[in-house]
Amino acid sequence: MIARIWHGYTTPENADAYQDVLLGTVMPEIAGRGMDGYLGFHSLRREGTTGPDGGAETEFITVMWFESAAQIEQFVGRDSTVSHVPEVARKVLKRWDERSAHYAVQSAPAWARPG
């Protein structure tokens, strides 16, 4: 199993709007693709972070779960580390990772295992 991890940052004022876009638009669209090997996602939110410009930010982390690295290409294409940031999300994000990191999962609870 592979965990695909990505970070995005908003201003505190845009945090709720981004969360609504992520959970109400972006993730349902991804789930609706019916990709083989896509197991779901988790969204994490952290208030009170400081950006490189010294301004207040809210950090979001998404963790997407796939059965194998090869299946991630169904999601974003041959360059599997490129970020997927739809225009609707870009409008409320302050900054984001241009690339996602992929990790081989060494252990996982039963609810996160394929099959």
C-alpha cells in the first residue's frame, strides 16, 4: 500500500472555504473516477502555522491511499508525484506543494488494508 501525502496552506480567513472545496468538491470528484487501487483519503487541518512570509496560515495535509505505486498513474499520469490542485482549490489556497510524496506503508490498521 502507498500513502500519497500533500500539503496545502490557506490564510486563516480562507481555511473553511478550502475545507469545503476539498471535502465537498475535490475529493468526491476523485472518488467518483472509480480508479482501480484507490482506497480513499484522509484530510488533516492545523491552525496557527506561520508561512515563509511570516503571515498566519492554516495547513492542510491530504493522505491518499493506493494499493500500489503503479495505480497512482491513473490519478495524475506518468509523472506520479505531480500535485493535483484543481482551479477551484487554487482560488482559496495561499500556497501548496508542487509535488506529492509517496511512502510505502509498513503497517496499517485493518480498516486501511485493501481487500
